[in-house]
Amino acid sequence: MKPTPGNVCLSVFICGLPLLVSAQETPEFTIHSSVERVLLDVSVKDARGGFIRGLGKDNFRIFEDGKPQEVSEFAAGDIPVTVGIVVDQSWSMAPKQTEVLTAALTFARESNPRDEMFVIHFNEKVTRGLPKQVLFTDNLEMLRSALLAGIPEGRTALYDAIVDALKQLDEGRQALKTLVLITDGGDNVSKHTRADVLRLTEETSATIYTVGVFDENDPDRNPRLLRKLAEISGGVAFFPGKLDDVVPICRGIAKDIRNRYVVGYTPHSGTGMESIRHIGVQVRASGHGRLIARTRASYLYTPATEAARR
């Protein structure tokens, strides 16, 4: 994300986008050039995997490169998000299409009705599923038509699809961004590289959930990339043992998105050089035992933010 006059974008910064920070503040805010904040999308579960609701700001501790940070922003609840559903439509997906599309539509139905969504299909080309003039929609019938528009054929431009989807997410009006990627293989035709995809994942604020519906004998299968995307961004990588599992997985992803917290802090400026900064979040609450927080593992700090402030 590039800085614009009067605003600062620092990798996972949200600039001029709506986010309900507290009941006393307006739903619209702008991060001005004198302020820098990192906003984290955090999922909190107990040791048995149950979602923990009702936590407050004081329950969270944030660390950047091992150093504690003051929590300056906090939001909880079913906050609407901008979501991209990215579906592999290469030839090898043809036998799996019914289950995958059913799962994707289930995800859309189970999501917050105020979410804005788009659909991207990819094989040798990357194609937007919605009509040309529609970037996002909350209309289920329109999303259904968009999902059904893909035709399985050709090879797999996975990297190109991820890059295009992350860029379209940046155009969304919601502060929180999420990608749901369903694929059965690696990449064999993209113009972009694996390094391009990983760098952009570090630069953006998106949380990425991946669903790898691999064939055991597929030479292009690349579970390591799907795990890496989820690890960096604070999402989850799923590898269902059978196709019937894809629908409940997508239902679970929708539930996870609707039960997250937003916590923010002001990072130190450091040397002003571009660097990867690592993030850790701890959550403690009386009566809950051990709690597990999942969020973005790192982000790319760029000196462009320092230049924008001067």
C-alpha cells in the first residue's frame, strides 16, 4: 500500500476506512500523517478450540520483535469485512467442482450479511466473477452467479490469482480484509513468482485462509505455500482428507472471521530502514485457563512511512 497525502500506510495500516473502535467514536476515521498504527486481526480460542468472547483491551499483550507494545486500539464483535473468494478452476478441479462451489457458497451464506465480497476464478487466466461494473457485493444471488461462472480448464496461475485478489482487497471499504483460497495444486503458468506472493502478503493487511484439496499424485501440489500464506497473515491452512469435508471447513472459516478481535499499537520507528517485523500476541483472562491467540506473524515495515511524515 502506497502512502497518500495526509495519510500513512504501514503494511497493515488501515487508511481512511471504517472501523468501529468504540461506541464513542464515529465509524469513520482517518489515520493522519502524524499517527502510525498497526491493526491486528486476532482470533482467540481455548485449549479445546472454542471461541472466547467478551474479552477486553486489558486481556491482550502485544510484542513486536520481542518488545512489549502498548495496546492503543481495541474492537470486538462481528465486524464486517472485505472478503475475496478465490477458486481454482484449472482442469484438475473438474471432478471436485460441485463440492468446492457448494463450500464457497456456504461460506458466503454463513458470513456477516454486511460483508462485501468478490469472486476470482483462475486457471491459465485470472477472471473476476462479478459483472465488470461491480467490484464487491453482499448479494448472495450475485455471488452464486459469480461462483458458477467459472469453467474448469487449462493450467494453474495460482500466484497471479493471489496477487490480483490481494490488490482488489485494497480497494474495499472495510478495514478488515480476508482471502479464502481453494485450490488443488501449485503453480505452473503464472507471470508472478512465489517471492512476489510472499512479499505482497507481508505488505498487506489481509488474513488468508487456504483450503488445499490435493490429489496425492499431483506433481504440482504445494501445501508448503498454502501453510506459509496462512502463517504470515494469521489465517489457517486446511487440508481436508475427503471432499465432503470442504463444506464444514468453509462454514468454520466464516465462524472464525465473525469471532475475531481487533487490537492496535503504535510501532517504534527504528532505523527507518525497510525490515520484516515479527509480531506476538498473548491473551490472559481469569477463569479461562490457557488461551491461544492467532494473528499475523509479521509485516513489512517500509521507510516510505517515515518520508510521508516529513
